[in-house]
Amino acid sequence: MPDYSRHGVAAGAIVSDSPVPPSWKPAALFALACLLIVVGIAPLVLAGHGHLKGMLPVVQGVFLFGTLVFGLLAFVRYTTQAHHGAAPLPQFMAPLSEFVMPLSEFVSERREPPGRVVPFPVAHRDIADRPSQWSLDVIDRMEWKRFEDVCCAFYNEKGIKAATTRMGADGGVDIRLYQDPDDADCCTAIVQCKAWGQPVGVKTMRELRGVMAHEAIERAFFMAPNGFTDNAREFAAINRITLLDGRLILAMIQRLPDDASRRLLELATEGDWTTPTCPSCGASMTPRQGKHGPFWGCSTYPRCRAKLGMRGVGPARHAASA
Ligand SMILES: [Zn+2]
């Protein structure tokens, strides 16, 4: 049984921050209304008036366009909300989401109960606020899997051969480093990444030490945006574990050549970069409301029942790294 709580604070969208996604029904109603005007009301009203008759094709054209737009909107809404709202947009529709989503939010803004936890169109949301430079906030908001990928890419940019371990089989190791010039397949150090919302404690550090002993690896790095507890730091200092918190990681990335740092930022913020990946199956997760508050659930539920805790709300996010 994987310990999901390890990833329980993966950087992600916060429920109270997320726009409440509108239902597909209002858009469908608008589409229907437009269609009614095209085929029924407009001919009925205009055809009888001699001088207004000429305007009929124009009016019909306008409302036909409305039918298409709202129809498409309803369809997109419906598909994104299918399967508990987790189904991603079909690939061919992704470019449309940029204008379809705001429209649909406008249409049904007042119809959803406020504060309800429902899935939201992350694609639209995240592309819109894609950062243009590195900051602690970027490191903090990256979902846990993306954080791992960026850490791995960082070592590659430094000219060190690094590889992430397979999903679900990490055994406490997220990245392996291969720095032995005589043996390219010999792992020389291991890297643990934990995109938690609070400092990593000594228990996790001991587990890493156990893996080092088991695999006879002398050196380890621990990368965690929100740092480490004092006990964890003491333990790491005497066990050849190098600790890298958010500020250090940011400084290391900023010391890279500009183009390398830029490539890492593109990797970090590409597409939907803040919604956590399911630690069990690799699908995207989706916000859910449970008895004890909001949590992340696998979008393929009930096929996969993995859950992640959701990071606390608002101002507390950086408290741990301050
Ligand atoms: Zn899953």
C-alpha cells in the first residue's frame, strides 16, 4: 500500500482559490434559445413585415452563430465535467478553451453555489498565469511529479547523468545520479524530492538513510521546497545527506546559464503544472470534497482510488519556508 500522505502536500491549486466551474446546462439552454430564434421566432416576426423582411438572413446568421458558440461551449463543458469533471479536454479542442471557458464562466457565473468544490478547467487557468521567471512561488506551486522532473532536469543541465525512477516503484528514491566516469551505469548518489507544504522531518530522513545503506550508496540529496525540521537537519549533517530547500534550489537554478534556466522554467510551467499527478497510476488528479474537507482524488476513480491531501489555504503556503 503506497503511502500517499508522503505526497500529501504536493503543490497544487487550492480549492478556495479556484474559480467555480460553471455547469454545461446554461450554455446548452442559450444554444437552444438561439436555435429557436433562428428557426421559429425570427421568421415569424420578420417575415410579416415587408421592409424588415430583408433583415431576416442577417438576424438568422447572428443567432445561428450564437447557437454554434453556445452549443460548442455546452459540449466542451460537458466533456470536461464528465467522469467527475476530470476528463481533460479533447486534444483538438484545447485551443478553443481559451475563449470558450471565459464565455462559459460569464454565462453561468451566478448559478453555481459559492464555495462548492468542483473540478475546474486547469488548462485555461494555468496557461493564463504561466510565470515568466523563476521564483520561490514557482517552485512552491509545481505539482510533486513536475518538481521531480525539474530536479532531474537540473542535474542534466549541470552535465550530470540523472534519471527519475519509475512511478510507484521508487523505494524512497526519486532520482538516481550517475557520476562515475568509469561506469556510466553505476549509481553514485540518490536524490529524494518531496514537494510538501511543511518541512520534512527526521523520520523521512531516516528512511532515506535506510535506502542509502541498503543500496550501498554513500551520498544523497534531499530536495524539498519547504525545507526541513531542525532534527532532520542534524540527522542529515552526520549522514552525508545534502539538504536543498526552496531558496537553495532557486539559487542553484538562477546560477545556471540563462538558456538552461529558461529551459527548466519551460519544463516547470508547461501545460497544467500545478494539478498533482496521481502517485498510483500517473493520471491527473481532481479536487474533491470529502467528509473531512477537500482532497485530491484520482481522475480515473473508481478505477484508481488514490488520494492526496490538499495543501492548506492561502497565506500559510510560504510560512514553512520563511
Ligand atoms: Zn490514479
